[in-house]
Amino acid sequence: MIKKVAILTLTKGSYDLGKELKRKLVDYEVSLYGLEKNVEFIEENYLNQQFKEGFAAIFSEYDAMICVMATGIVVRHLASLVQDKRHDPAVVVMDEKGKFAISLLSGHIGGGNELTNDIANTIGAQPVITTATDVQNVTAIDLMAKSLNGWYQDFKKTTKHVNYLLATHKKVALFDEENRVTDLRGLELINTLETKEVTNFEAVIVVSTKQRLDLASNCFQVVPKEFVLGMGAKRDTPYNVIKEEFSIFCDLHNIHPQSIKQIVSIDLKKDEQGIIAFSNELAVPFDTYTKEELEPSSLKYPQSDFVKSVVGIGNVALSSADYATNGKVLTERYGHNGVTFALGKG
């Protein structure tokens, strides 16, 4: 989701348009930049008063860039900075008269297309969006995943393949176990993954938090990240032990490992290297809470005198999951090899 937006300008005319955009794009945190001779405030100068240096710094610091200048200038400055559509900021190019807004980079995942339309609606510019799925008025698997905070395997390869099928109007189905998807353009809904049904399609997008290991080769699972994992661990528990126990926990509750969006625990565990490595592996935040914050939640669940003697409350995984999800705990405590888990949703 785009929050921080930078408007980059080079002329007095583009700076004036930038001021108008900054005033009207009220849903974003907007900063305006220009050359020293044009700006009204010193903080609007580019880094070291150099456009090239400022452009590079802004690229790494903002969610989106609105460049009010020639497209060629932007392309040349982007050339050495672009890395991956999952991480690059959205880039929108505009002329200084505000006639056109061009979604140039990270249109889907980065939100460039959405920002382009917001600009167009705000100042009456003509939006220019060239991504094939948008032009063909169909959905896209990367947009779908973004809307669900979802994950899927082999991101680049899968995105290219499935979006090509959608853009060329091939038969693509959607199996959505909890009706999460709202943009169904180009998709045919199915309610079974039986072979005789799946083989009727070039591809089937499967939206599910469950482990689905028997999917046909033309099925692509999008896993919504919607669970919070409360956990505890004995001091210095190795990462490989945590990973093995988590695999057992996932099998026990039939959840996909990538359905976790956050790991939570008591603050005494904030420096546990095994948990930190585990959260990095899942690419999710690891947040901790104080004993005082967790104590009311801990009293809802079975108590361990040993745990209480160590950390000051009678349970960690359950109370952490409870506190982080406002009581929406889905499982009982799992404990083995010094590792405990509890699952919440919220």
C-alpha cells in the first residue's frame, strides 16, 4: 500500500503543478522536490542540490514517485536503480500541464496504476496504463495476491504465466475456499478441484490457507497471510528445532506455512536468535509484548507454574496470540522440544 509519495520537478511550471498535487492528494503523505531556484522551502531541495543524487535517494525512501518531467529523463535515471517489482516504488510520469499521468513502474504490486487513477481523478488528467491485464479488462494474479496480503510460489514465473493467460483470454478458473476474491474479471468460478474439472482450464488459481500438496500442475495456490502465531521457546532453542516443530504444527492444523502474517511473544524473547531467524525465513514481523500487557490474556488459559516462575505469567504462546488478535485464538497450545505455538486470526 502506498503511503509516502514524492513529487519530483525540474521547472517552475512543474513545481507549481507539484504544489497543486501535494495539496489535493490528501490520502497520501506527500513531499515535494525541485531545483533550488524554483522551490519555496529549503527542505524541498534535492539531496546535495543535485537532481541525480536526489532521484536515487528518493527511489529508496518512498513508496511512490510522481515525476513531472519528460519520460526519457525518468527512464534514464531509473535504469541503474530498478531491481524487482515486489520492492521497487511505483513511478508515475506527468507532463507539467497535467494533461497525462503515465503509470511507468510497479503498476500492480507497487500500486502505480491505482495512484495514476487517483491523480487523474484529482486533477482531471488522462490516465495512461499499459499493463496487459488492465488493457484487456481482466484481473491479475499479482493484484489478487496483493489484495489478500497473499503469497504464491515462484513469483516472477507464475505472474508472467498466469497473467499472460488472463490477458489473452484463455480459460482460467478460480477456486476460492472462503470467497475472499472480489475482482473476478476473466475468471470462471469452480467449487471443486477434482481432476476432471481442473483439466478444463489452462490454469486454476487456488485461494486457500490450507496445505494443498496434491494440486494439479496447472493449479497455482495463492495463500492469504491472515494468521498470527503466538510462540514461546526455551532460551537458545535452535532455528532448525523451531522450524521442525512449526512444520508439525502446520500439519496438525492443516495450515500452509505461508499463511502466517505475524509472530508474537513476550518481550523476554525479543532477542532469541532462533525466533528471529524463523521470522526472517517466513518474512513476517516478530513483535513482543510486556508481561503486564499479556497477563490479562494469560489468565484465560491453562497455567504452567514453571513458565510463570521463568517469565512471570502462566503461558506465553496463548497469551501472545490472544493479545495480538483481541481474543481470536483458534487452537490450543502446542508444545514440544521446548517450543510452544498457538494460532490466532486477526
